[in-house]
Amino acid sequence: MNLTAKNNAWAGHPGAMMERNNVISEVRMNMKRISRLFGLAALMMLFAMPIFGQGGLWVAPPDSKEYKPTVAKNAESLKMGKDVYMKYCMLCHGEKGDGKGPSGASLPIPPADFTDKKRMAQSEGELAWKIVTGRGMMPAWEPVLSEPEIWSVIHFIKDFAK
Ligand code: HEC
């Protein structure tokens, strides 16, 4: 018997000792579980921040209204716009442009609904700025699409709100 055991109020009561040890290991396990939970929460916040941190209305800078389409809206550009849309945009924004594409539903911020007349009343220039710049899960299309492709897809998506 050592000194600590002698001075320990629990000493001499093997049942009590075992219970104490159980309590200690239980506390340790809970601490581990809690710190794991906190770690998980912190990790989740880290990932969510760039997405949720940018929520709310997406407003293009006022001078983007001055960008004017360099491609006329006609059958040819609408066809090009449709091709671009089906290839790059439909998965999120949906075949009907309603934001309900097969990959759109799982996103924390839903893809924009192009059938919304109020939303689509914005100028071509503002839409172009957003398509070029991107935000959160909306990719920046600058490196992927040419300028004629961008104006063509804008002509095409504007018609969802007709
Ligand atoms: C990976 C999914 C995804 C793809 C692919 C995608 N978008 Fe988006 N788009 C989004 C999301 C999500 C938003 C909403 C972003 C926000 O408000 O923060 C958005 C918003 C937009 C907006 C802004 C509308 C507004 O509210 O003013 C435009 C314009 C747009 N997308 C056009 C396109 C075009 C054109 C393509 C294809 C070239 C495309 N998107 C492809 C997810 C996507």
C-alpha cells in the first residue's frame, strides 16, 4: 500500500476505487468525444465560411452596366448560347433555367433562377460581370468561355424569363 492510497479517502474500498477509475475514464472519453466534436465543428465552419460568408444579394459593380454585348441577339447566337448553356450551365441552373439542375439541389446557395423576371431585368453587362467573376459555387467562366460565348449564353438565359 503506498502513501497516496493510504491518504486517499477511497482507499480500502475496492469497489469505490473501481468506480472512481470508471468515472475518470468516462470523463476522459467524454472529453475526447467533445474535442472531436469541436474539431469537427471548427472544420465545418472553415469549409462553410467561404460559401455562407458570401450569401445575400449578389450585386455587380454599377459600371458593369456599361459593358454592352458585342454579339447581336439572333438565331445564330442563340444557338451558340444554347450549346454553351447545355454544356456548362444546365447541370446547376437546370434545363428550364429554374435553378433546379441535377447538381444544383445539393448546393448550400441555390443556383440562380433565370425564370425570375425581376432577376433577369438586370443588364447584359451586369450578367456578364457575374459570369466572368463567379461567386461561391458559381464558377468564374473567364478562362473557359470566349467573349462571343459569354454574350451568346446571356442572350439565351435572358429568354428563360420571357
Ligand atoms: C456548379 C454549379 C453552377 C454552374 C455549373 C453554373 N452556375 Fe451560375 N450560379 C450558381 C450558383 C450557386 C449561383 C448563385 C451564386 C450566389 O448568389 O452566390 C449562380 C449564379 C449565377 C448568375 C447570377 C444571377 C444573379 O443572381 O444575378 C448567373 C448570371 C449565372 N449563374 C450564370 C451561369 C452561366 C451562364 C453558367 C454556365 C456558363 C453557370 N452559371 C454555371 C451555380 C452554378
